Amino acid sequence: MPYDGTTTYKPGARFGPDEVRKASWVLETYSPHLRRDLADVKISDLNNIIIEGDQREILNRIYRATLEIMRDGKKVVMIGGDHSTTYPLVKSSKEVYKDIVLIHFDAHCDLREEYLGNKYSHASVIRRCYEITKDIYQFGIRSGDKDEWEFAWKNTNIFSRLPKEEDIKEIKSLDKYIYITIDIDVLDPAYAPGTGTPEPCGYSTKELISTLYLFRDLRDKIVGFDVVEVSPPCDVNSITSIAAAKIIRELILTIGK
């Protein structure tokens, strides 16, 4: 989803999908940790969605496209784009699976009611998702204004840390379908400089991927995931795009069949 029309600091996430695809060719297809190979998983790359028209038209186009995929029983993997592109996927997940849990990895709360007059800004995406599902778990969060934090403390499950086994058990006990969204800025800028809104005091790529392995027990409930906010113009030696590609590989091998 090469769209970054709501980026608020440094634009460039529109180039993320193509650069992450390119970076994926640097990686082997085999995961020694999972002992699985991408060659053994059924994958189809449907190319980039057409980014024409205003934001509402683009979000609706994403919604319709992903709704069709999910209705066909397939899991969706989306590469952003700014974080606003997550909203239509959560919407289509809700439409198909009725009751879902949203797992959110990010440096920022993304819970503003609106930002610069736009209710569908990347800074408001989780607030809009809250209108779809009240079951939201936010991990790695370390930035947000006072209103966002107060809303989160009251309405979501928000943590500055990464998930632990007890979190996975709690999510599993809900017995609901799951959508995962990963903003690459959950990583520390030392590991992911290629993002439009970097935030210090984040996590390493290894720490994040090790955490994602905990979701293996939930693989049958996970209906899709995304990695967003990779901004190649801000990157150094493509390390952020390579990190995103490896995150995607490991998650596909974690949840794929």
C-alpha cells in the first residue's frame, strides 16, 4: 500500500513496499529458528494497490481488496505505506471474522481523535480501530500526548514493553481472531532509521522478532498482519527495509500453512 499522504514529519513511506520487496531478495527463504522455508508456504504477491484519488477513496479501495481476499479464506500480509493504511484491513477483518483482537506494535499511541483536522491520520489510526474493536493490545508504546495516554489507560491494554508469555495466554483466552499491525518505529532508530517519525529508546530487531515467535500458538487465529512506516529515503544502507523483510518472513513462517 504505497501511500503516505498523512505522514506528519518526513514523507517517503510510499516507497516502502517496493524497497522491502527488493530487500527480501537479500534474505534466504529458510528460517533456522522456525525450521521452515518460504518455498513450502503458499504465497501470492498481488502487487501494489492503485493509489489514486483522495484518502477516503484509497482507504475504501484497500478495504474492498482485502475484504475479497479474506472472504476467500486467505491471510493478508500488507506492506505500508503510512499507518493510516492499517484501518481498512482491521475493518475488513471485522467484516469477515465478526469479532477480532488488534495487536499493535508501535512507538506511538496513535490514539488522537484527529490530527490536523484528519480523523484518518496515521496519528489517529488506532483510535479509529477502537471504533471497530475494543479488544486492543498495544506494545512498545513510548510516545503520545496526555489525552492519548489517558484514553489508552482507560480503554486499551497499553504497554511500553514487548509482549510476554502471560500476554499471549490472555489473548488466547479471548478465543477471537487476531490482526497484527507493526509500525517499524517500534524498533529503536539505531535499528530502523528509515522511518518518518523515529522515536528513541526502542527495541532491537532481534528483540522484536523473538517476541513474535510467541504468537506461534495463535497461528490459527491470526488472519493477517502488516508492517508499515518504512521510509527508504530516511534509511541507511537499506537496514530498515531488510529488517522489515525479515520480520515479514518470520511472521509468514509463524502463521502460514
